[in-house]
Amino acid sequence: VICCYRKPKTKRAKRFLEKREPKINENTKNAMLIKGGNANLTVTEVLKDIYAVKKPFAVLYKRKNITRPFEDQTSLEFFSKKSDCSLFLFGSHNKKRPNNLIIGRMFDYHVLDMIELGVEKFVSLKDIKNSKCPEGTKPMLIFAGDVFDVNEEYRRLKSLLIDFFRGPTVPSIRLAGLEYVLHFTAVDGKIYMRSYKVLLKKSGCKIPRIELEEMGPSLDLVMRRTHLASDDLYKLALKQPKSLKPKKKKNISHDAFGTTYGRIHMQKQDLSKLQTRKMKGLKKRPAEKSVEDGEASPKKLKSA
Amino acid sequence: MAAVRVEAVLAAAEEQEAEKRRSITVEKELELEYDLGNLLAVDRNPPPAAALRGAGPRREALLQALARDNTQLLVSQLWELPAERAGGAGGPLVAQLPEPTFRLPREKPPPKPRPPTRWEQFARLKGIRRKKKTSLVWDEQAKEWRRRWGYRRAGGDPSRAWLAEVPAGADPEEDQFARLRREKRERVARNELNRLRNLARAHRAGSTVPAAPLHPTGHQDRDELRRVARVARVSTASLGRFQPRLPKEPAEPPSRSGGKKRRFEPLLGNLAAERSRQLEMLRDMSSKKPVLDITRAVNKQMRQEEAEAAAANKGKKQSKRGKRGRRQQRPGRSGKKSGARRQPQQQKAAGGGTGG
């Protein structure tokens, strides 16, 4: 199980190591929220709010860490290995890059993608005074804007944001519990992130009418530097093991009209011994039978 | 008069229906793309850039309206999913989400299956399967069910054993307790050594190791040393032909093909050899006795069937076994060696006689 020269001596240690080893179906990704050497109030508040949104799949580090992710990634990788987090959000502030947020993800405890975003405007959870939704709600994610598909950097940013805010993958969801929605709009070189609480109102038919109420953190972001993974590393990270592919059912096919066809493979049949419907008129009469026998026997005599 | 009223009523009903529908319909130029497994919707329509440029509450209102429209569309899609009432009639309405389609990179690379250990290889070859043992054993002395090993095991605590019998052929002066302790220590050490060897083998199998150094390092195993010895023997001026051999080392004939795996006879060469070969082939074809040794073939078949049965049982139990079951690979076909070994001695002589 644990391929290490040191075997775990307790069950607890074994469970701890089993949770961290690579699996076919992976765990939900954890995020670590780190403050840089000179983080100001805005950035700290942003980190705290995002932590509230991502609980319990996030770790908020209290102390300031003096590192520069774009220059040296070793300390980030060390933290990732210690806390088993593959997503990170690093906040810092200086004159050249005010209110800086670096959002990134890891593959195999090495940095895969990193995107630096600048916070231009921030409205915190505390500032908007209304009821909030419970902790740990799976949010609905909506991306508006054609930039998210056209530009390569925006495409990676979209993938990163989905990875970050997605939450655990569930097989079924309570329809009344769809309370939280995160809406990202990319316009004019800016990205507006807004969070709303969803109110389901009665409409005449089964599907309810949606009313939104501004709730949680809202950010106006600007894309600054990026450090994206090379294409082949990204492809390697995207690779899923074969066992996860859905198994195709053999011998079943569908045509354009929706009809399902099946194939049955039969063994070779002896057509003379087929059980068909009995037609009394076609039954062999005794005279015909003797003629057939008479014809069959002379052939036998010849071969011997 | 009545007809007009009926028409009016129908028209009014239709308008009401349309009104209801209007509250949940949203007009969009381009359809959104949905990934319901992730509760994700992507809107490709370019947002009104000019309107959003001006800061302030107007922008917020516009963003909220856009968000409301998109959320309405997403929720409509989610409500279309097959839903059921969880936990009986009174429970909440729960929808079955499909698998997420948006491809996201993994956290860690997928796990590689580890190679089987020496015992696992042997067990697969012989068709040995794991015997399921009960967790509790009946202890006659204590007259109750006790654990097989661990705290309060059946058969009492082995460290408190006050009697150690002297075995038949042993030295009467020897300290039996010391012997038992020493043997346990040796067993534990051997087990640990084998575990580390298996780990090293698995690790080596995974990564490509560079060529072995020609001097002994003390960490090489038998096969590696054999390879290295062969290379050292051949690297003399006469290519190892006059090197003395150790008493038990087998004599290796030099491969005249020079490393090629298949050798073909020249077309026109030894006429006598060709004649004898063809005559022998004709003799075999015309003889009534079978060339195939039946007993050997039957034993080989039995070996194969046993291995397949073991694999089928492993396959059935895979779901219960989980990780361990999935990691064990399919058994390979047993070689000729095991088939020959299995053959009983008297049959071999008879088989040899008839087969010939």
C-alpha cells in the first residue's frame, strides 16, 4: 500500500498516508490561502472571505510569508506537500502591484498554472448586510463573455476558477438547496466576480422563477502576469486513467430516429432439424418416405 | 353567443399560460453551454460593454440582471433533470446529476500498478489462493472465543511461556528460551529483508536504472551479478574462450550466431543432412503412433486450467478486495517447465517410450 521504506506503525498514520496517495478517483481539491510579506487590509479581507466560501476545503494561514511566487516556487510547493493542498491563493501588496492576488494550482506538488490578478474594488461579506447561505453550499458557476473562449489566458483562468470554486463532486443534489451562485463577467479587460443568493419564487409552472439578492464577496479583477504550464505538461495533467472511461455496451447501437438495435450472435444451425410450424398438408406420406430411403441407401453401398 | 364565449375563455387561458411561461423564459442570442455535473453555465454572448463602462449602481444593476437571466436558464436546465423524493414521500426533492463534462487537470498523476512480489508470482504460478481465516479462534483452556493474534490471544501470551520442550535431537545443555528468542529475531529480520527486496525490485522495475557497475557494490542481486560476470569474462583478448571456470559454474557454449536470435541454414549445403531430415519427417507423418506426448500435454492443460480458475475467482472477489484485488494482474500461462515437473516418474518413462 504505502511504498516507502518506513511502514506506518499505527492505523491512524496509515489512514493519513492513504488519504494523500494518488488515487483513481481523487479527493476534493483543497485550497491554501497565504498572506505575503506586505499584505494590506483589503487583501487580508479578500482571503478571509474566500476562506469562508471555500470552507471546509481550504486552509487559511495566519502568518505572513515573505516569498515571491513568480520568482521562487519552492516554498509554495513545500506548503502544498505539508498540507496536501493543490490550489492556492497568495495575497500581497506593493507600490508596483497594489492589491495583488495570485491564484494557482499544483500537479504532483509542483506548480502547474499561476495567474496574477489585481483587485480594483472589493465589497466584503460583512459590508452587505443580509442573510447568507449556509457554509459549504455547492455554488452554481456562470461565466459570461466571449473573451473566456477566445483568449488562451482567459481560458486557463476560467478553468482555474472552476477548479477553485467547484467544491466536491456529488451524484445528486437537493433542488431546493441551490442557493449560491458565482457569476463571472469578462468585459473590457476586467473580470467582475459577483456572488448572489438565489431565491426561488413561485411561477405558474414547475420551474421556479429566480430572483437574486447580492450577498457575498464581489471583486473587480484585472489580469496581470501569468505563468501557465506548457501544453504537454497540461495534457499530462489532464490525462485520466482508462478505468474511469465509461464502459461501452457491446452489440447495442442507435440510429438517427432513436431506435435501439441489438445484435445476437447465433451458432451454426442445422436447418434440417429446425422446429417450424407444423403444416398438416406438407407432412410426408409413408410412400414418399420409402422412396427417399430407397434413394439414400444405394449411395451408401457405392462408397464402401 | 356561447361559441364566442368559449373562444374567449380559451384565448384568455392561453394568454395566462403564456404569461406564466414568460416569467421563466429568457431570450438570448446564443444558447448557453451547460455542464450540469459541475453546476456550470457558460454564456458566449458578448456583454454590453458600453453600458458596463460607467461605474456605480447602474453597472451593478446591469450585472445583476445579466446574472439573473443566466441563473434562470441554468436552474431551468437543472429542474429538467430526473428528480425523485429522497427518504420517502415527505422528503426533499433530489435531482440526479450527470457526470461532469468539463475537463479539469488532476491533482496527482494516476497510480501505477505495482509489480507482484516474489511470493505473489509463485502463488500465481501454482494457483495458490488466499485462505479466508476467521478473526476469532476457540480457546479450549479459557473456553471462549479469543483473537487469533494480539491482545489476549488464543493460546496465551507467548512471552510468558514458562515451559519450552527440548526437541528430540537437540543438545540438552542448550538454552531453549534463548533459542526461541533468537529464532524469532531471525524470522523478523528475514521478513524485513524480503520486504525491502520486494520494494527495491518494484522501484527498479518502475524506473530505468543505468547499467550496473562492473565491480561488486554489495547491493546487487544474483541476476545482476551473473550478467556482470558474463560481461567481465567476455572482455578478454580471446573473448573469454580460455578463462578458467569455477567448479560449479556451467559451461556456456559460445553463440556462433553472434547475438542473432534466429539462424537460417544455407539453401544448398549439406545434402546428406537435408536427406535425413526429410526422411525423418516422412516417417513421422506416416507412423500410426502420435508424435505428441499425451501425458505431458494433459498435465500442461491441467496447469493452465488451475491458473485460470484462480484468476476467475480473483476476478469474482475483486469488488470485495478493492485496491488489492485490482492490483493483481491476470496469471500468465505456465511454461513447459512446470508441466514437466508435474509429471509422475513412471508415466514419464512410459510416455518417453511411446512418444519416441
